[in-house]
Amino acid sequence: MNMNERPVFPRRAVITAGMPYGNKELHFGHIGGVFIHADVFARFLRDRIGEDNVIFVSGTDCYGSPILESYRKWKEQSDSTLSIEDYVKLNHQKQKEALEKYQISLNLYGASALDRSKEVHTKVSDEIFEALYRKGYLQKRSTPQF
């Protein structure tokens, strides 16, 4: 690259950071390994192309076996009557608070299956699977699992 050439920046940008599972609070690996890097890039682009032209988003991943397994272990060790959804909501709130304490400049820290997102994911997933089934791409059958 010629040192006299200036880099060309996009007019708008969406910055994302990997979504941690909703099975626990954030640890320093989440903050230092994912969010700080994305935050620095988001702040850099906001400085170059304008704050209104950069959106920085992430959120809690509410799906997956790590959540089910940690919830199962947590239920064995506590007398709580929290549902798995409430367990994920609790961890989501703690994650959000940790990011605020570290002053990570997210525009949105959502969740993949809480509140309105849950409704949208359910509707879209149903539509996709129903379309695949109607077109013959899916079959209902039983198979051994290893």
C-alpha cells in the first residue's frame, strides 16, 4: 500500500461480538477476548464515519446444550424454582451489567430467545421448517444416535 493513499472506510457498518451462552456470567475471556476488540473497532469507525453510521450489537445466546447442562446442575444444587427461561434471563442481565461496568459501547445487547426475540425466532423457524417439509426436504424418522 502506498503510504500516501488513505484507507477507504465504509459509509455504514454493523459490528458484532460473539454471543456468549446464557449459562453463566461473563468471564475475562469474554471481555478481553471478544468484546474489547470489537469495541475498539466500533469506536474507531464511529470516529471516522460518524456515530450514527455504526451499530455495535451482541447478545446472549439462549440456545444450546451448555445452557441445559448448567441449568440441570444448578437445579441439583439449589432449592430455586426458577424456570430455565428465568435462569437465562438472570444470566443475561448479569452479562449486560458486566459489559456496562467495562464501558463496552454496545448499541444493543439483546438475547436470541427472550421476550420479543423468542416470538420472532419461533415464527421464522416454524416457517422455514414447514416450507422445507412441504417441499420434501425433511422426513420424520427414527434413527440410532451415537
